[in-house]
Amino acid sequence: MSVFAIADTHLSESVSKPMDIFGLRWNNWTEKLKNNWIKTVGKDDTVIIPGDISWGMSMEEARADLLLLDSLPGKKIIGKGNHDYWWGTLSKIEKFFEKNSIETIKILYNNAYFEENTVICGSRGWYSDEKNMPGNSDYQKIVAREAGRLNLSLSAASKYPGNAKKLVFFHFPPVLNDFLCREIVDILKKYSVKDCYYGHIHGRYDMPPFFEFEGIKFTIISADYLDFTPMKIN
């Protein structure tokens, strides 16, 4: 039994949202993702997907994408990305899953999960470039909220065995080039986190697969960077 990760599936079974504007690697990406997933992930494995799950604007529009994920091998733990407009409250999502018999997907949101002696934590994070933020966004307010959610997630990890390795998943990287979200990094250091994973970044295939900052390793797991193959992380 293994733990895998891949971000930014950007599924669009119910809406028309071509992704090839980001490059040729996105041609037929859904089929590549399904085929590579089936070849890589077993029924007893777990896959973490930190954000940009579906292009659906509502839960009903995202239904086909969530059912597709549910049909693939393994358990899935998903977080929220900046394009997950379908996302609702935890209770609404869980009721929607129950209504549609979605049984293999869990939500990473102010909580933590224990898989294969590994504690899964995380939060969405926020943009590294304020120019690209949605209009009228309050950067400091949103960062404070995401840092609070990360703190809740890592605090929830305390109920699991102390020798378990803590892995943290973000949609937005809290460190990238000359950008630093100090609020989030300080919480990672508070809980002695050593390994983080992030998505959101597309088309940057010359980037190193990981880098270290203040003793923390950050690994990119955007789907196109991984050529749509879930990456084993334990």
C-alpha cells in the first residue's frame, strides 16, 4: 500500500474547457491521466490531489468529474484549488458524495488523515503574485485565513502517532523564486514539517522537481509537470 500525489487534474467531463492553451502536453490529458493512474495506483493505495479538481461551476457540474475520480483505483484525499468553484461547505460536499454514492474521496479541509504511517495535512494557500489575484481580494486577510486553516490541520495531526511523518499539501506554493509567504512557512516550522508538496504551476517543465527552504523540502506535483502520472511519495 502506497501514497501518491498529483495536483491540478482540471477535469471537465460536463463543461467545455480545453487545456491545450497551456501547451501540447495537455492534449487528451484526461485519457492520459486515467491510463497512467490505472497503471500506477492500486486499489489499496491513497492519492492526494491538492486542488483544481474540476472545472465545474457547481457540484452538479462537477458530478461527472468526481464520479470519474471515484471510479479510479485507490482512496483519494482532495483539497481546494483556486478553480474549484464547485466547492461548498464540508457538510454539503459530504451530503453530495453520499447522495451520488461517491465512496473513495475524502476532503482535506481543516483536518488531517493518517495513511501508511504518514499524516496528511494541508491548506490551499494563496497567490504568490498579487497582480494575478481575483479582483478586490484582500491578500493579507486571505493569507491569514489560509494560515489558520493550516494550523488547524497540523494541530489535528497531533492525535496520530508521534513517529508518523507529517506531509503537507498546498495548491499554491508558499515559497517560489523570490516569493515567500512568511505566515505559512512559520507555521510549518512551528510543527517541524520537513516535506511539502504543491501544484498550480503549469508549463514550467525546466523547474527542478524540488527545492529546499529553511530546512523544508518543497516538491512540485502539478499534473502536467508529472506528465499526468501520480507520483509515489512514501
